[in-house]
Amino acid sequence: MPSPERNQVPKARVTISPDGHLILLEVGGKEMTTTVMTAATGEIEFETHRFLASAFSPDGKLLAVGGREPTVLLLPTDTWEVGKG
């Protein structure tokens, strides 16, 4: 029987920030590429690889990004820098 990892179908998920200003696009299979774009212009604000999940906070001021390690990054959506928000 073939390995499930080998035949894993790529997935895509699109999420709009609560304020409607940002678009979160996650594409990949086992590990996702996470891209955040400005909704009005399509300009890329933030991009990262090798994460499994991400989500906006209810007020849209933070993006939580988590991976295999027991670590979750909390990124302020105004600076995109850890610890600067």
C-alpha cells in the first residue's frame, strides 16, 4: 500500500481578516506556505513556509502561526514583527 504522505493532495484555504483588509492564503500538503495579502491591492504583507496552521485573532490585530514544534508565533498585523506590536 502506498504511503499516505507520498500521495497527499495539496490543499488550499483562504481566510479574510475580521476587518476585511487582509487575505490569508494557505497552500500546501504536509506543510503549508502561508501568505498574507492586502485585500485592496493584492500586495504581499507577510509570507512564511513550513507551518501547519494559522489564524487571525478576533480583532484582526494578530496572526497566530503554528508548526510541528510546540511553538506558536503571534505576529502583529501592523508590523509583522514578533514582539513589536
